[in-house]
Amino acid sequence: MPMLKERLFAALPAAGMPEVPGEFSVVPWYQEIPPSVLAEIGEFIRLFDRVTTRLTWQSAVTADSLEITRHRRPEVCFFSAWDFHLPTEHLSDWQLIEFNDNGSGLFFAGLINQIFYDISGLKQRRDIQPPPSFSALDELVAGIVAAEARRFFGKFPDGLFLILDDAESLQRGKFRQELILMRDLWRQRGWQTEIASPAEIRWDGRRLLWDEQEVCFIVNRSTDFLWQAEVFAPLRTAYTQGRLRSCT
């Protein structure tokens, strides 16, 4: 185990994660989950999506909230984070702990899963399904973003894809490196992609701008979910006027 631990902790920063275990706690162990349990959890998530995407449900839960919450929100939340408790002895008694619609760590989790699988010897076990490769995860997320952009604009847009997060998070947040990783992956695809805080954008009356470049797509990582702070005024205006697409 010490050898596996050392190899894992060395491989993760080399792949793009911050220092392990200095900034992140990673345990070189895994839990085997039967396909039947994963199927039950998957069906629960699909049921949740079917309910929460209904207009009648959305209208009911936003009736007494801010006006911006009643704006039609057809975009995909591809950073959804589901936290389930899986008892060691009775996995079928799984329980939902929480759902976070702005969860961080998707790309880091992908790196951990792939690297641990590759170096732990699990490849030799035919009864364990391999995790998605990191390149497959990148393809999945990029595909979701590209589909959202094409659905909104009718074609793949020429403008800037902006990853937006709070200034403090970009300076000291543990997941700032994940945003850099995502930005670099998308740049490799030829997309114009930058990372910025809300204070760096402005509305010129027709367009949302960053560094005088038109922003067409926002990947919102800010925890000001309703964009209530004044610094979000340009983003609120652009969004409510249908000038850009935003994904969480």
C-alpha cells in the first residue's frame, strides 16, 4: 500500500491536480458497488430530473422568489453533485445525503478514478467496470457545452466562452486549478476560453464584454446563485435579455 499511495500522490499533481495530500485529502482505497445499486441510484436521479424540469413544478417553487428565478432556465447543470451514503454491509440501503447544483471536483474525480484504476491492479479484475477515461470525461462535458451553445445560437458561436467565479475563489480557492484545467482543455479544441471574476465583465447596452471581447457563453461557478450582488448587474441584464447562454 505505501508504494501505491506514493505513486498515486505523485501522479495526481502531474496530471493537473493541486498538491496531494497537502491541499486535497485522497485515500488510496475503493468501494465495490453492485450494478443493481448504481441502477437504482441512476433511476432516482432521472426521476428527480423529470420532476424538476416540469414547468408546473418550477412555477410553484419560484412563485415567491426573486424575478430572475422565474426566468425560463432550459440550460443543463452539468456540474450537479449527488452525495449518497452507501453502508458498508448493506449497500442496498443507500441514502441521499445532499444534492449540490454547483459542485466542484468533477475533473479531479475523473483523474483520481482513472489513475487509481490504472496503477492499482484493478485492470486485472474482469468483474470491475473500468471508470471513464479522463479524455472521455472531457469529451462528455465539452459535448454538453457545445450542444447547449448550438441549441441557443443555432450554430457554434464565434464569441468568448467565459468561466466565471468569485474573485476570492480564483485567488485562493482549492478548485481554481480545476477551472484552469477546463480552460486549457477547451483551448485545445480551438475555443476562445478565459477565466474571470464578475467584476471584470461589463454590459455595453447590446453585448456582454470581457476585455472588450464579446462573451457568448458563461460557465457559472460563482456561489452567488441568484446573481444578487451589484457586481452581477451586467450578467443579469445579458441573461434576461437572451444575449448569452449560461451553464452551471
